[in-house]
Amino acid sequence: MNRTEMLAALEGLLYITGDDGLTPNEIAFVFEIEAEAVQDLLESLTDMYDNSLRGITIINTAGRYKLATKKEYIDVYRKVYTNLNKMRLTNAALEVLAIIAYKQPITRAEIEDIRGINSDNILRRMQSMALIKEIGRLDTPGRPILYGTTNDFLDYFNLSSIEELPELLEQLEIDEEIEQDLYTNLAKIKIN
């Protein structure tokens, strides 16, 4: 199979695998080629999509390559895909997702402890949207469910891995010290 045929076959493979996509190792196995050749094929196919007027592109989600629609045409897609409106996330849903994404694995009780409010309905909704899933159970009395994010979560937020999440500002104590210093300095300025 020549390179042009491989590109065409790869495009078809990505199409038929849908949301599951393919890993570079799976592509290498199918074409019986080395990893470097797979990367070259993926880059070439991605460039073909990105450098022409097409409605689809190739994305990498958690090491799996798949076809996806381009975000530039989202307004057009919304007119047809009516369920997209159901995918809009409320601030509370985003808050729960952020807690899970940064603290996973995490239990419902831990989420509610952080939020200070019941989160059952939001958790059910996020599960029905496949943004979170049960990833196990805590080995304590009651065996509470542990939640984590899914590949659909990565797709929704256009991330290739959870490591791409922005860093958390875990310096609350430092921030409070800075605030106190600012207050003290402002007080000194007023006195002088």
C-alpha cells in the first residue's frame, strides 16, 4: 500500500472507529509500520484537514486519535443537533466537574464537603452526559462510589489528557498573607 492509499485507509479507519478512535500502536499494527511512520501519517492527515475548508478535523484525546467536527462551524451544527442544548453546563455543573477533575478519584461526600451543598442531581446529570463515571469504590464502611472524568470530558473541554488542566492556585494561605500585607501597607500609607 502506498502512502496516499494509507492516508485514505487511515481516514476510513478513524471514521469507522468513531468515538473510540485509535491509538498509534493500533494504527501501526493495522498498517504493519513503525511508530514514526504512524506519527507522520497522522500529522499529514491532520494537516490535510486543517489546511483545507473541511468541517472535520483529527483530535487526540487521551492518546486516541479520532475524527471530530471543527468548532468554527458550531452554530451550523447546533441547528441540526438539538441535543447540544442539553449539553450546556450550569455553573454548578462546572463546579462539580472541576472538583472531580482536580481531585479524582473522589466520593460524593467529599464533593459535597467542598461545595457545601447536595450534589446528587448534578452527579447523575454528569454521568448521563458521560462526562464522569464510577471508577471504583472506597474501601470504607458503606463503600462509597469514587468518581472520575471520562474521555468524553476530555473531548468536551478539548483536552488531550487531564494533565492539560490549568494549575490550581493551592496557595490560599499565601494569598491571605499577601492580602494582610496589602492591608497593613495601605494602613501605613494612610497614617503617613
